[in-house]
Amino acid sequence: MFQDEKTDGPSYMDLMDCLSTIYFAKRAAQKDPQVGDFTSILVLTRKGHMELSDEAWEYLKENMKPIEAPKGLNFKDDFLRTSSP
């Protein structure tokens, strides 16, 4: 969560860190054929909202490293648990 002012509420992060994390997650999700290319990011502030510009998308695209899944990870049965309703 990004906050434009320090408060006693939830922790916050730098806006570019937040945007790059969202962009990284979107690129990772696009490895699934069911996930489309279109994405829109709105930045919400106390004064309203703004949409990420084409220039910002290009900046992120040019400055983010390629996504590579880690190798050799092993799934364990205790990684999942029954969820309660």
C-alpha cells in the first residue's frame, strides 16, 4: 500500500517501488496463456486518481529485469492447508 503522507495506519512504500512490484507481478502472470496483455494501473491519492501514462509503461519495461522462475524448488504437502469458510 502506498500512502502519500505518513500516518499511524498501514505501512507504505515508495511509489516507484510499488509500481515496479505491480509491473513485475503482471509480467509473471502473463506467462499463463489465460492472462491477457492489457493492464491499467490507477494511482489513488487523497486528491483523486491518475492512470499510468504510456511513458511510465515504457520506463518500467526498459528498466525491469527479465523474469526467470527459480529452479529446483520442491512442493511439500504442508504448503497447503484446508481453508475455513
